[in-house]
Amino acid sequence: MKDGTKANSLIYRVSQTQLFSNFIEARSFGKSDCDEQIMFFDELTGVKRSNKQPILLSEFQPQRTVNAVGPYDADLDMEQVYQYETFLKLDTANFYKPRVVENFNEEVKVHLKHMIGAETLQRMNDQEWARYLAEAVYLIWFQVFSTALPMYNSHSRELIAFARQLLDPIARRLKPFKNIEIVYRKLIEACGTCRLREEVEALFTELKEVHKVDPDKITFGTHYHAFTLACQGSQEHLQQKEMYVPTMDQLDL
């Protein structure tokens, strides 16, 4: 990497390609635990930092053993030999429907809808790059904060107050903060998980009135789910519910 700044070096030419830019974007914002290539890259990086002669391919070590269910042979004659000249034609009516393969990139597309492409990054000047980098760093920080907040549920109210105090000057200095809706969406989701009903409503109102953002359908859905989840664990909300029980005179028997 010491020759990475020289224009005639291989590492410099590789870093200028679109493939390398896409890899850095996927490594920074994607789900690295679902991409085998990124997991392999991280493994080699860790080995390189600890060993001068890394081994590219290591021996396979099984992580766990799953016992397969044995065949059902209750009605079969164990002494009889079954032989077929050709493979049997299977009845498709006995097949299950193919399972749905989850697309792990959909969530990444939602989070990166305001991110720009590699070509635009290469045309940025120093000021534009600094602004873009600041927005990306703050976005990642709030995402990590929101994900880790339920782990500190006993102090979640104080931590949310700190995050809101931190977000206010950031939004004013980076105005317009293109990813402000994503940040509020993650905070609202975290408050719902921690059963902070008042904070859920306060953040949603603040997003609309203070930052003048018209929430999209994803933010509305996140707010509804967070509010419902917060109400389920709110004792104050449960105490306001009263069960109506009719008297015998009111029953029409």
C-alpha cells in the first residue's frame, strides 16, 4: 500500500476503477455478513495484519453437524432389490412450492437511496467530498446507535435525548441533510423497540415540523409499527384502557 499514491503503480490503477468503488461502497454500507466475498476479504485482512505470510486457503473446518432424517422403510421388504433401467418420472404434484429467496440488497437500497454513484464521487471537489463524507459518517453513527440502543434499555430515554441534541447542530451545519429522514426513521424504530411512546411521537413530529420533511410510506410504516410496539409495553397506555362489562339489566335476554 505504500505505492498507492503513485500513478504508475498497480494499486493506484485498481483504486481508480469502478469495480473497486463498488466494492468499497458494498463493504461500507452493505451487509458484510451475507456476502461471502466480503467475509473472505475480511478474513484475509485479519490474517495479513497478524502474520507476514498469510495462507490464502485454509483447511475446511465444519462448524456444526446436522443429523439427516433416515428414510421411511416401514412397508419395504428389506431383502428385495429395487432396480430401474431409467430414473423414475417424479410426480410434480407432490413437490412443495419453491421457497422464497430473500433479497438482502433491498434494505441496502432503501438506506442508500440518497447515496450517489461512483462516477459522481470521482468528479467531486474537496469541499463536496468532505460534505459527502461527513453525511456518510453521521449516517453510519446513527444507524449503529439505533441498533445498539435496545441493549441499554434502562438508559434508553437519556440516550435518545443525547442523540437528539447531537442531531440538531449536525442538521443545521449540513443543511440540507439529505439523509435526515433515514436517521429519524432509525431513531423512531429504536424508540419503539425500547417502548418509548412519547419519544416516537416527538421524533415523528419533529421530522415534519422542524425539518419540513414529508415522510414517505416507509417512514409512515416505521412510525406506525414503532407506536404500536411502544403502546404494548406502556403501563400508562394500559391503564387508560377500560373494559366495558354490561349489567344484567342491560342484557336483552
